[in-house]
Amino acid sequence: MPRVKTNVARLKRKRKILGEAKGYFGRRKNLYKTAKEAVERAWRYAYRDRKNRKREFRRLWIVRINAAARQHDMSYSRFMNGLKLAGVDINRKVLADLAITDPTAFTQLAETAKSRLN
């Protein structure tokens, strides 16, 4: 069986992990084993939270739309249903932005939704 030299590959792997652990506190940035555990945990959290971020933003947009809709005497669900019946196809991100930055446009949308519900 031929002799295998893994030195270069092993050092590259270690350098990658220790580079990722740069800025960590204490031994987590210096010792390979602890750095590897910390980095892998960080990767797991990052993977999970990339999905959670989408949920959190959607929740935030819904809260903002609900607050703006209630200023026009409507609930969030009635407002969204009215827009759907009116054929207005605007996503929640844009609606939340309109509610904050352009209240007059949101008022027009609320009136459109109200008119379709009645």
C-alpha cells in the first residue's frame, strides 16, 4: 500500500476552520478542536436562522399592515381579503413599506379594499 501524505490537506482544513473562528473569545479561536466545535455550531445556527429570518420578516410586515389597516377601521384579514377581491396583487413587504413611507397610497388601498368588501 502506498504511503499517503496528508500534511497539506490537513493544514488547509485546519486553516479554514481557524480562519472561520477568528474573533472568537479565548481558546475557541486558537485550539483546533474547540474552534471546530464552535464553528460548526455557528454554521448550524446560521443555516437555521436563514430560514427563521424569512418568518420573522413576514411577521413584522403583517404587524405593520395590521396597525395601518386598523387606522382605517379594518382588521388585517379583512384588508387583505378586500385587496384580493379588488384584484390588487401587492406583496406584504411592499404593503408594509407603503404603510410607513406613503400613508396616502395606503389610504387609497384601504378605500379600495373597503369598497370591494361592501
